[in-house]
Amino acid sequence: MNGRYGCDVLVVGRYYADLVFRGLAAPVRPGGEVFAADMDLVAGGAFTAAMALHRLGREVVWAADFGDDPFSGLVLAAARVEGLNETGFHRQPGPLRNVSAVLSYAGERAMVSYQDPAGERPLAALLLQFRPRVLFLPLLEFGARVKAALPVARSLGTWVFMDCQDVAASLDSPGLRDVLARVDVFAPNEAEALRLTGAVKLDAALQTLAGFGGTVVVKRGAAGASAVCDGVRRDVGAVAVEAVDTTGAGDCFDAGFVHARLAGMSLEDCLAVAIACGAAATTGPGSRNAVDAVGLQRWLSRVPQRCASTTWTDAPE
């Protein structure tokens, strides 16, 4: 790392301990009981992106808080097994429980989550401390904390990647448009993009989000992924895979995209790397099967041929 930057990526977000139930024969309904064929307790939340980027060879600092509870201990142990940099970790007295029960169905999942309240460290201070090439935000933020951080990121030459993660918001939410106009890459999934914009079709949602000026990347599951940058749209198909669990696949997709963009790849190739990383993650519980740099090459060979680019001069119908 040169003197300008202290690390490749600063990931800022909560850990989660994910209790994943797989092989459910039917949906869970109030008053009923469904037995799972298998279960796992795995580290999740922002751990997934930090771990996936680290496996790909990136210098990662994960800024996260932990308590003295068993769930914090589980994720800390997983982070140490992976060899993650711990300089961004903060231990607080007492419990800090972030837990999700994941009901994993074929190609889909439902989640019930709980998080203890915790103070958030200022993003601007974290940027100045770690001086990353990329600030990775795992969920949509548009409050005072991120607004104060974005000018600092620009002054450091740091570009900002932001996921959405089912945050309840729309373009009418105060401050959201201003943040989207200053984020370099915004990466919702298709359902989130439609809900956020109020659009009925993906083309319209992409056009609206691209109008804020940054790169828009939309995860589309079995349909692959689409992205728009500087008025040019790229689409790449999905990898055919028998999914074991989709938990963490979106975070691994994000990690692949950031990794490829840091390597200076084209938008189309960034999508291909992201799809390969996301597909690999679905072949095991949580993100346990996230690929390393060697495994990535094997998965990239399975990504379908890229589609032709489309230049938009007018809004799609």
C-alpha cells in the first residue's frame, strides 16, 4: 500500500450471527411448526463482505463493535480464523447481540433479526484513521453520519460503495437523493431498486438511479446482474448453480465487484467477477464457500457470455 492509502477497503457495519435453517419442506406459518433438514450457525452481517474481500487478497479493515456475549465471540473467532485485520474492532462491556434466524428455501430466504442498541462511530473519523481506497457501506445510509463522511472521502480520494439491504426508504426520504448523488457505486437488488424508485420495471428504476450520476449495479438473482455507468448499460447472465443457501451471496457479489473495480476492470468484467463470487457463495451455508483468488478463476469460466452494451439517449419506456 502506498503512502496515500492505509488499506484497500474499509468495511463499516455490524456483525451478525446467522442461525440458518435449511431444507424446509413448507413455509413457516403462525401457529404451525416446520422442521428443517439441516442447520448451521455462521458469522454474517458485514463480516461477510470483509471476509470475502480478504480472501480475494485485498487489505481490509472492518470497523465493527463487539460485546462479551456468545454471538460476539462466535464472529470474533471466525474473523481470527480468516486472519482479518482487527485494528477496526471495538469491544464494549456487556452484551452486543446481533442475531438473525434465516429460513432458507430453494433460491430464496426469509429472516427474523434482532440487534442490541449500540453507538455508531463517526464515519469521517474512521476514514481519517484508516485512509482506505474504498469505503464499503453494507446498507443504505442517508443520515448525518454519512453526509459528514462523504466530503472527507472525496478529500482522501476514497470512492464509496453502498449496498441497500432492504432499508425502508424511498427517493422521497429526506436526504436520500443528496447521498445517492455523491455515492460512487450504489448496489441494490432488483426488488430494492423498484421499491426505492417506485418504478414498475427494472429499466425505469435503473434509469432513475443512474440519473444521480454514479454507477448503479442491480443484483437480479437467477437473471444475473445489470449496471449503468456514464449512460451505458451492461447486463451479464447468472451462473447456473444448485443453491444450498443464498444467505451472504449478495455481500459476496459486492465484494467481487469492489475487488474487480480496484483492479481497474471494465464495468462488464466487474459484473462477471461479482456474479462469480455471488454464485460460489450459494453453494454452502452462509458465506462459508466464498471464493479466494484461485477459486475465482474457476467460477469466472462459468459466467455466461456477456450481453451487448446499450447506450441510453432517452428514458426507456
